[in-house]
Amino acid sequence: MNYQNIINEIEDEIQVYFKEGKVADYIPALAHINPNQFAMSIKLLDGTTYNVGNTQTKFSIQSISKVFTFTLALQLYGKSLYKRVGHEPSGDPFNSLVQLEYENGIPRNPFINAGAIVTTDTLLSKYQDKSFDYILDFIRTTANDFTINYNKEVYSSELEHGFLNMALINMMKSYKNINNDLEKVIQTYFKQCSIEMNTEQLCHSMLFLANHGVNPINNKILINEAKAKRINSLMLTCGHYDASGDFAYKVGLPGKSGVGGGIVAIVPGKMSICVYSPKLNKQGNSLIGTKALELFTTKTGLSIF
Ligand code: GLN
């Protein structure tokens, strides 16, 4: 299959959608990002990479970071992690508070904000003040790129305006589902969200999920096969919040989005794909990114179904 031709075609075909969607302005540092950007990278298990658009432009990975922190927490705690965070889709927006009230402060899954704040809290219990360095180091290892860092402006902007996330963490604390200092947990959470990567780096970093937990390029085992399966399952069912069903229906791949405009998708046994375009749909997922992935699985037949 000529992947380069396919993604070039996709770049042409998505142009009509640039009128739609809007960038995430609830984080002021993201409000002034150029909305008309598009990038798409594909990385096959043998490392062959195909790029189109601004694939060297870095953007904050935002909720895509939830995949990394969940991987680390699952590695550390195994099944007992599910006492603190579930594995069911929520059907609610990514920053919703409502369900915490009737489920005793246990978030539905690790890919909504409340769930990711809990997985970060579990990492703090073990790594304390070294937690962020540990997360960053893991991401650098998965991407095999030690230049990756977080964006201080995005971090401060989130910290200053993160009232809803503060409400989530306080509510979970009231149900005794947060064990560490609230400020430290939320700071670590915002820092991981503000980590910057480009589509090529993100493709590389997630390739282990297309290969049963082993990075196929350097053969590093990042998680065992059974857990890699679980992470992919949750990406399929929960990776796009209250649009997870829509994403599964249209794209048919495990995927994880972030309000920075990135989406990573996995074709098990074959490749990782990353798209970037900062305008979002109303559920907070990249509008053009979703279209591009839908076009990709339609043209190639490479969905899991
Ligand atoms: N940092 C963002 C927030 O907490 C992440 C949300 C997202 O990417 N959906 O609101």
C-alpha cells in the first residue's frame, strides 16, 4: 500500500473542514495557536515513517499524556488500580464532575480528567517529588528522544485557570480517593498535560501499543502483552470521552485525543498514527484529526473491524 500517497490525498481532502471547529480557548495559552495547521505521521513497526504537513511542529499533548500515566500506574499496581479508577466509558464530557457524586469519587476511567488525576496521585504515592521526572523520563524512553520537555507557558496557564480540575480533585479528596497533597498532584497533572511533542515523536512513543507492549525499534519491553491489550481496549472505549462511540464508529481504531489538537491511533500489529490539527469538535477532540483518521481507515481498510 502506498501510504505516502494516501496521506497526501487525505491532506487535500480535509481542507474543506478548516471552516469548522474551534481551538481550546479555556486554556488561554492555547487560544492563540494558529488554527489552520495539519500534520499526520504514520510509523510502521519496522520504523518506516510517512509524514505530511507540519509534522515537526510541537504541540501540548494534553490528554494523550493520560495513556502514559495509566501505563505507569497499571504497571505499578496491576488490577488493584481499579479500586481507585474504573474501566467503563463515562458518556460525559472529559472534565465532568457529575458522575463522581453518585459513584463515591471513583472516576469511570483513566482517560477522563478525574481518572487521570487519580492515576497521577497513585504515582505520587510512590515517587513523591520525583513523579513528574519519572513520567517525563518514561515518555522520553518510549519516544527514544531525550529532548522532549513540557511547555512552561501552557503549564502556568492551566494552573491559573484550572478551576474545574481543582473542583474534581477536591471532590475526590472528599471521598478519600486522593492520598497526596492536592497542589502537588494537580501540578504534576498539569505538567504532564503540557508536555510538547510533534506527530512523529508521538507516533514513535506509542508504537509499543501496536506491538504487544514492546517497542519494535529497540525491542524495549515497556509493558506486558496482557496490559498492552487492556490499554488499547480502554483507548477504543474511552479515549475520546463522550465521543468515544462516534470515534469507534467512524475510525474503528483504539485512539486517544487531547485538547491540544493531537490524536494518536493504533493499528494493532501494524503501525501507530498521529494527527494534529488544533480546531476541536464540541467534545474537545481534533475535528480534522478525526476526519483524517476516518479517511485513512476508509481508504486502507485498516480498522480493527
Ligand atoms: N489539561 C487539560 C485539562 O485538564 C486536558 C484535557 C484534554 O485534553 N481533554 O482540561
